[in-house]
Amino acid sequence: MPEPVTHTLDVPGAVLTYDVRGELSNQPVLLMIGSPMAASGFPTLASHFEDRTVVTYDPRGVERSQRTDGTGELTPDDHAADLAALIEALDAGPVDLFASSGGAVNALALVAQRPELVKTLVAHEPPLAALLPDAEAALKACADIYETYQRDGQGAGMAKFIAIVSFEGEIPADYTDQPAPDPAMFGLPTEDDGSRDDALLGQNLRGCTSYRPDLDALAKSTDKVVVGVGEESANQLAGRGGKAIAELLGLTPEVFPSNHGGFLGDEYGMPGKPAEFAVKLRDVLAR
């Protein structure tokens, strides 16, 4: 796989950083995105697509992509505008797009608004809590995570986040009344360091999980959309969000190997099954 070449792109309110592996002029482009996962989460998956030009990027406010609009929460529509600007800057025609987690929510917003920029979107486990039958309890839990982070810091907020995303099945109405998980259980700090710049907890969590995609617009582009769920995580919040949007669009979810991060190698010390995942992704994109 060619070494990535790094570029920057000025957009309203941010300077985005993205990496290109391969030549834009003579190979199909495969854009791999997450949110708040940055380009650093995709080297292993990218290595399985030597025949493609693979582009990865850091969403605004994450790692190398600095915001110039200050701080505060963002919406999937904000990220969709950044993705549109990035694809236009590549000037390589409509792209294939693999989008994970919050990136899948942002990519659905992009397809609804700018379908001409995308050839095929594989939206893997979008955490669309607002579409679930237990939406009220799920969104209350997400709001509680945000409030915990603002009050008690990153360790306390992230412990609650880990607990909710790994919860199996519907979120009970009294979920937030239960004792909070101990951050130390997850190797997280128990003391508040005073920082409030976490991209997941402070910037993206509420806007992502509460987002309601434009179903009428997406219904016109269902031939472009594939929804993926993990074989081990399909009954967790993000997998259930994937199944919910698939049902609303009349699509059958594709089951991918492993879990929510099934495409990961050793990037974060929690490897999935990246080789098997890549085979499935290649098959889906070839249809």
C-alpha cells in the first residue's frame, strides 16, 4: 500500500486534514470515515485495498483537524458539509464510502443532501438512537452522559458511554436511575482533570444520537446505501440503530464480521477481524 500523503483543506469553521493512499487520477476512490474516530483508526482496513485509492480524514475538532469556530456541539449536518467539501476537493468523481459509527450517521446526512457525490455508502452501525422504539430512554441516557462529562469530567462520562454502547437490547426506562459504573473498571481516570475538550463526549454525542435522517431524501437513493451491522454487536445500540434505519428504508442489513470495531487491527489495542471484514466490504462494494 502506498504511504499516505497528507493534505489540508480550509472549510468554514475548520481546517481539515486528510490522507490519500494512491493516485486520485487512475483508481477508484474509497473514502473511509468515522466520527469521532479519525484517520488513525483505518490503516489496517486500508491495507486490504491496495487496488483502490483510499482516502481517510480527521473530522473537525479531532486530532489534526482544528476548529476555527471555537468550541461547542456539532451536528451530522455540519460534518456532512465537511465531507461534501472534501469529496469535491478530491475531484475524483462520486466515491465509494465506508462509514463507521458516528461517521455512518454523518454519511447518511451527506447522501440525503448530496447524493451525486457518492457511488455506494456502506453505513456500518450508525448509532441512531432517536429511531429506536426505546428512543426516549436511550436519548435520556445519552444526555446523562453529556451532563456527567460536563459535571464530573472525562473518566466519569466515558465510563457511562462504554456502558450504554455495550448494553444488549432495549434500554430500560429506569436506566439512568441505576448506579453509575466506576471509571476504574475500564482503566479510566477517577479524578476530574478539568478539561472539557473531548470530541466524543463534548462535541458529537448528543447531535449524533438524536439525529433523524431525512428519510424522504434517502428513499430516493436507496440504491446507493448499504447498512451494515456486526455479527457480535447487532443487538447493541449502534447495531440496533443500523437495523432501524435499514427497516425504514426497506433495506436488509448486511452482517459484517466481528463487532462495532470489527475492521480494526491493533490501532487501539482492540482488534476485530479486519481481514474478514475487508472481504465482506469488498463483496458489498462490488455488487
